[in-house]
Amino acid sequence: MNGTLYENIRRFRMKNKMSQGDLAKLTGYASNSMIAQIEDGAIDLHYSKILKFAEALNVPVPVLLGYIDEESITSEIANLPKKWQEYMGVQLKFAKQTANEEKEIGELLFSNSHLN
């Protein structure tokens, strides 16, 4: 394994030359202090948020989670039969759609709670 999720978030953020504020905006957080807490491992992330971080940092989820290193995943995926590559693409698309729907529901609930 290659680091924890939280270490990898910091590593890939720095590799991409992003500030904590930049990453906060891309992942739906209001401030860079939340990113600092996440990178310190003080906040657990829901899978939908892990997907957002992976997308924002342009890194596959297994790499971000530290299950496989960056170099290996490219060759691992390339060695899969085409039907499995397509299947993985469909699953990623579904996961992104679910994360977006959860975000929209959360935003709607948040905006409605301020109306009461």
C-alpha cells in the first residue's frame, strides 16, 4: 500500500499544485480548514466524497485509497479484458452520478433548512 487516504489527498493535492482552498472548492467544502482536517485524518470521508477527491485530484480511487500505486494501476487496467475495462467505466460513471445526486440532495436540504 502507498500511504493512507489522508496522506494521499495531501500528496496528490501538492503534486497538482493546488491549495487547500482550491481543493475545497472542487470537492464542495466551504473552506480550506476542512481540507486541513481531512488531510490530518481528523474527518472520515463518505465514499461519495472520496469519489469527489479522486475526480478533483485526477487519480483513480484505488490509488487515492493507497491500495495500488500509480504506475501499477495503469498497467493493471490495460491488462484487463476490454469488457472489464468497460465495466469499470460504467461503475465509475454510476458512482459519480450517485455522488452528484447526493450533493444535490444535500444542497437542497441545506437551503430548505435556512428557510424555516
